[in-house]
Amino acid sequence: MELLSTMTTVLAYLDPGSGSMILQIIAGGAAAVAVTAKLYWNRILRFLRIRKDEPETAEATSARGPDSA
């Protein structure tokens, strides 16, 4: 209890620039999470077993196009 009674006031000041910086950090973190999720979306769905694995042969033939026989 003695510790609480001997506390002094804290002289801290947060200016508008500090608030802006905090908002930029939050927005940047949200953007990083969104881009990472977009890059790994198919892997996430396969890991959660929402989407089945696609065979590689169908993927390879569609990438070459119909005239590549």
C-alpha cells in the first residue's frame, strides 16, 4: 500500500503525430496480414481441408494452352 501512496504524477504527452503513427502501424500491420493471407490462401484452404488438392497434370496442361500438342 505504501507504494501506491508514494506514486507521483506522470508527465507524458501524446501529440497528434503520435496518434497518427500508431494508426499507421495498425494499418500497415492489417495490410501485411491481408497480403500474406492472399498469397497463401490456397494453402490455407487445403490445410483446413476446405479445398481438395488438385492434380498437377490438369494444371500443367492448362498452363500450356490448347494448341501446345
